[in-house]
Amino acid sequence: MTLVKTKIGRRAFIRNTGLAGGGLVLGFNWLASCKMTPEQVNSMPKEWFELNGFLKIGDNGLVTIMSPNPEIGQNVKTAMPMIVAEELDVAWKDVIVEQAPLNTDIFTRQLAGGSQSIRQGWEGLRMAGATARQMLKEAAAQAWEVPVGEITTSEGVLTHNASGKSAGYGEIASAAAGIEVPEEVELKEQKEFKIIGTDRMNVDGTKIVTGKPLYGLDIQREGMLIAMIVHPPAFGMKLKDMDAESVKSMPGIKDVFPIVVYPEDAEKQWSDGGAIAELAVVVGNSTWECMQAKKALQVQWEEDSKPESTAYHDEALTELLNTAPKEAARKDGDVEAAFKTAAKIVESTYSAPFLAHNTMEPMNFFAHVTSEKAELLGPIQTPEFLEMTLVSVLGMPKEQIDIHMTRMGGGFGRRLYGTFAVEAAVISQKMGAPIKLVYTREDDMTQGTYRPSYKVRYKAGLDENGNLIAWHVRGAGTNDDLIFENRFPAGAVDNYLAEKHSLQTNVTTGAWRAPRSNFIAGAEQAFMDEVAEAAGKDPIEFRLELFDRAISNPVGNPEQNDYDPERYAGVLKLVKEKSNWTNGTSGKSRGVSAYYCHNSYVAQVLDLTMNGDAPNVDKVWCAVDCGIVINPLSAKNQIEGGIVDGIGHATYSAMSFKDGVPEQSNFDSYRLIRNMEAPKEIETFFVDNGIDPTGLGEPSLPPISGALANAMYKATGRRFYKQPFISDKPPLVG
Amino acid sequence: MATFTLNINGKTQEVDVDPSTPILWVLRDNLKLVGTKYGCGIAQCGACTIHLNGTATRSCMLPISSVGNQEITTIEGLSENGDHPVQKAWLEVDVPQCGYCQAGQIMTASALLEQNPNPTDEEIEMVMNGNICRCGTYVRIRKAVKMASKS
Ligand code: FES
Ligand code: FES
């Protein structure tokens, strides 16, 4: 045990003791309350005692733990409560998990993004469990009139050995709720963990496999209407006029109108990126009826800015690659001079298209806005920012706005931009009725907020011994400048130059799982392979030499480098050993890749055989350093998902535009990886180093396209510079 | 609008909808059976998979007028207590990430095993190829189907 001051998240504990003191806390949220079995109802406590904002304990010892952050499939709804339960010292089987609503008084950073939930939640979650445990001990000490230091806990039971007294948490909870929040608490040592580091099934697993309502799209309410929108058919267009009257009489249709979602003076947040100011709206009784009216609706659009095509983006990005920006993002030594003396020079350009997020659950949101209150419920990664926008758009104080998060059918960054929730709110306000806004797949895929398209050019110089003496990277992206100038190999090369450009476009873009890293990692790691080959060195040894350099004699200020070379080299060495790199697998072509982003380190080896033009991935070995692993079962799931996702998008997916019109609008034109194309096997290995945990939602995706390209080169003798590697139309299924 | 009598999860249900309405929306909007998911509406993703007389079928392009009294099974009716071998295997392997596609995956897998209790790895991949999982849980899906086939 380590004694720690309870400062982190203390707000949550202090504020709530005022409310606590043994009061009955009722109210499961709507999703959790749907149809409990009789056994579940019987085992429910008669009273709940709230010890702090994160947890309440029932009189029978059951514990409800609030999961503060939005759940998008990254499994924080299981992992975050595991951390609280660990420090509370309860048995996991006695824990019920609830999704917390947005509550900025209690929780900090209720956001799903940047793989930060676990990393930034870690201390606060531990404190929440540990303070409650301490309060239970204090209450027991008072009741038994023994020193608190002599009381121990285990799996929800308090014990005083000397007197032989013991009690379950449920029996003491009422008294504990009245105890003052301790100034200091004891935290467990890693070796004392009983829950953290063990496999725990998804807390929503049973509901998922039995089809219970969990998602925004599943929301049903008395009197609820369905709303659908029609957005401009092309980027650069805006609403001019519409013929609402002719569809108003269609069956089931309640109203059809244009709506200004964001008035000119609206105070927008970054989460309103991709917002479309004015839309056509159809409101009706059912989804199918709204879909029919939406199809029939005639809308006139007018040009707002010049429509752009993919060919234009390509040319403009290439032009930027041919232009030196005024200022370098980072410059060490003198690359030009070094290139002059280099024995060998390698130069290549890599590119990738726009991508849609394509969460399987399309955008949607429930809103019920009245003059007194706004109630919002649905899938949102940034509830706090949504609330700020709603204050401005609805003209309502924060106190009157309630935001609840549902489990989300995928996020990948798309639901950071909650414009759809704002749309739902203003439509409900206008209708004076509860509505559920539903996007069709086509609405969803053509709305924008895409992963930007990118191009990057690398140039490397080697001396006669195959040492890397110069590295020049110049990158450009649409609305995004692509380059992380302080990432590897910065700090490992004497002469280093990083330059970046951003091309302003009217095709809207946003964060997409592992922003920028999702492309630059694969490009950099494929180029690294070319350079290692030119140097006549093994690709892993070549990288390790560079890390040695960054460890022993870093170039520039090592503080500036955005990575720890020892941890980086660590995952490479681990994957080298696990994949039996030196000997390989007979008949297979293999590639390696490693990357650091979102505070975690990943190295991968990939084996494949080619099936015509298509890669058949036989196996991926993946070594990961994310510090302490909370839940290995689902941590591996994240790693596997990121690998499949990364292979899929690099190989098959693209969004393209003709005169501002998206050329893909559904899965018959936009290709996503399918079961047969996924690796046959993925094996994950975690570095066990006891370092505080970092996130896993993103880090396994970025490097895999590099390992794939490198293995495809081995198999075909061709380098793959342009994503998607295979640009066939999707196969039709079903 | 017209009245239709449907046989869903062993129960007779009456609904009054336009004859063109796909079963997906009848289930979700009219009968509040929301376990069957909408993903694409054009029979490409498999999220809306149900069993029609035991065969895995995309409900998003299946108009109610074409169904008659054929037996419909949805994820809610796959088993009484959520203990169908496929559901059990899905939990044990801990397949879901976001979970949204999984009802469709389970309906496809359970229909496959009904017709072919011991599919080969290739057969599993081939049949499951119709169901997209954006979260990329394919490796676990195969493993869970395999596990269920053995039970
Ligand atoms: S919703 Fe029916 S196949 Fe996609
Ligand atoms: S689990 Fe998210 S789409 Fe399959």
C-alpha cells in the first residue's frame, strides 16, 4: 500500500458527501432498467448509499460503479469500473456498472478520444475506490470502537482480527456515507491487484448478444417522432429552396421544413467541425415513412464555394510537396549538405485518400426540448462540448440541459463532432416534441468530417557504411498538416528536416482513429524498410541501431523528442523474439513495423501469402507497451481490432469526389474489410513493466499498414506507395 | 396501409403498415424489437440479419408484403434465456467491441450451424463474409463459431 493525498478528482468526493449521509438513491438509467429478470430484481438492494460520485453501495453489499466516459467499443465501460472496484476491494461479481450521464461537477474529461480515458482516468478512478474503502474502514472502526489501522478489507468484507469482528460493506455503507472524506488514502501496490490485470468479460456482453436496447438508434419514447435530414449533395453547396408542401401529405409525415441549425452568431466549439448550417428536415411517425418522404422531397441547392474533385486534391497536394514551406517544423544539422556527401539516397512519395468513419451505427440522437428543459440522449464522444454548443444554439442555461450517453455502435472519432445531436435538439425545439434524429447510411457516409487525404515525401541519405546520415520528410494533407516533427527518427539522425503543409479544402475533415498517425506511421515504416534495404541491413537491426543512437547520444534536446527510445526498442525486441524473426515462417513473406502514438508503443510482424493481387494475411504478431494492462481479454480485442481496421483501410477503402459530390455513399461502393480478408491469426504480447497505464483504442492501427506493405514487397518485389493498395470495387454480397 | 399478420419468435403479431415496409423497420419501429440493427439498408452489411423459416435473411430489403406466414426469428427470439450455443460462445470468447454488428453476426452464425453443424474454417469465413464488423472482431467471430460448432 502507498499513502497518497486525495487531491485528484477530490471534487467528486467532497461534493457528494454533502448529499450522502445514508440517503436513498434511486433510479437506474433507462437502458439498465429494461427488463431485469426476477432473480435480478430479488437480489437488488433495498437501499443504496452513495459514498462518492463514482459509486454507491447497497445494503446487501452490491456495488454500483459509474463509468464516467463514453463507451464506443473501446471497452472503458468494463475497464474503468474495474479500477474503482480494485481499490474499493470488492469482488467483481458484486459490481453493477452504469454509464454516468454528463456531470461536470463530479467527473473530469468525460470524453472518448485520443485513447486517453484510462490514462487520464487512472488516478481519479483509483482514488474513488480507495476513499470509499477508507470511509468504510473508518465507519467500522467507530462502530466497533477499534483503531482504524487494525481493520483490513477483502472482497467487500471488513475484518478486525483481534476482536474477531467482521461485516460486509453493505452493513457499514449507511454509516460510511456519513464519514468525512479522508485527506489521505492508501493505494494498492500492483502486486496486490486482484481485478486489474485479469480477464473480465464485457459488462454489456449479455445485453449485446441477446439484442437488448443499448444504442441511440434503439431509443423509444412515448410520443416520439422520427426526424431525418437532407444535407447538400455536394461540398460547396448550400440550401436554396425546397418544395416542402408536396411531401407533407405523404403517409405518416408530420412536417417538412428547412432549419437553421447554427445561426450565424452561434458560439461553436471544435466539436462542431463539419457542421452544416442549414438543412432540409422531414419529421414523421416512422423511419420508413420518413425515408420515402426524404426521397420524394425536391430541394434546390446553390453554390457556396467552389466544388472540388479528387483530381484537384491530388494535384494540389503534389504541388505542396514540391514547395518548401517558409519555415521548417524541425531542423537538426544540415540535410542538404549531408545529401551531397551521401553514398546512397533513397526517395519515395506515399499517399492515402479521404476515408469515412462508417461506424456501423449511423449518426442519430434523441432530443426532447421544451421551454424548461432539454433532454438529450444518444451516442456522443464529447458530451461536455455538446452542452456548451447547446447553451448557445438553444439559448438555454447549462443547468436546464441534460445529456446522457448511450453505448455507441462505434466511434472512431466520428462522434467527437456532435453536430447531429445539435440538429436533433433544434428539430425537437421547433416541433415541440420528443424526436429521434436518424441518419441513413448514405447521409452518414456523405456528410463529411472525413479522415483527410495525405501525401508525404521522404528522402534519406546513407553513408558508405549504411548509416543513416540524413532524413528529410515533407508532408501535406487536406485541412491537416500530417507531420509529427518530433517523433522518431527525429533525435536519431544528425541531419533531420521536417516540413509540413496544409491544403485548405471545403470537404470537411476530422479526427479519424489515430489522427495523422493512421497514415504517417505506415508510410514512415514502409520507407524505413526501403532505407534499411538500401543500407543492406536487417530491418529490425536497422531500427534498433537508430534507437541505440537516440538512447546513447540523442540529437537535439532529448526532452523535445516525442518518444522513449528504450520502450520503443523494447517492443521491437519482443516482437522479434515472439515471431521468431530471424528464421521466419517457410513459404510466407513477412514485414515489420513499429510506432509510438497516444502514449503507447507497438511493434508488429506480419506474415502473408499473395492471392493474386490480394494479400492473404496468415498471422500478425504484435508487441505492445501500454504499461499496466487493466483487462487483458479486451485489451487484446482492441489490438486485434486496430490491426484488422488498419489492414482493411490501407488495402481497400477510399472516399473520392467529383465536383464536390462524394462518389461513395454506401457499402456497395465503399469497400470495408470483411471476414475472409482479415488475418487468420493475431497474437498479442504485452510488456510487463508496471508503468501507469496508457490507452489502446488507437495505437495498434497506425503501424500495421507499414508491416503489410513491407510484407507485400517481399512477396511481389513491388513497393506499395498508394493507398488503397487494392482499388477494386467492393464485391457484392447477400 | 394494410394489416399484416406476422409470425415472430413464435408469436402472432398484427401490424398496420405500408406494404412496402421492410421487416427491419416493422420490427424496430412498430414492434419495438430493436435487437435487429440497421447498418446499410441495401443488403450489404448483414446487421439486420434474421431467420426466415430458419434461413439467414437480410430484413432491410424484405418487404412485409412478401413474408406471409413464414416464421421469423430475431435475436430476441434466438433463445429464451440468451443461452443459445452461439450466444454462449460469443460471451466466452468476448467477441464484441462496440457490439452493434453482433446481433447480425450471431443470426448468420446460428443459421449456418443449424444447416451445417460442423463447418470447416473456409465455410465459416465464407458465410460470415456477408457481415461487416467495423470494429474488426473477425478473428474472434471465427473462433466463437468454431467453439459453438463443437458444443
Ligand atoms: S442493414 Fe440490412 S444488410 Fe445492412
Ligand atoms: S463490434 Fe463494432 S461493428 Fe462489430
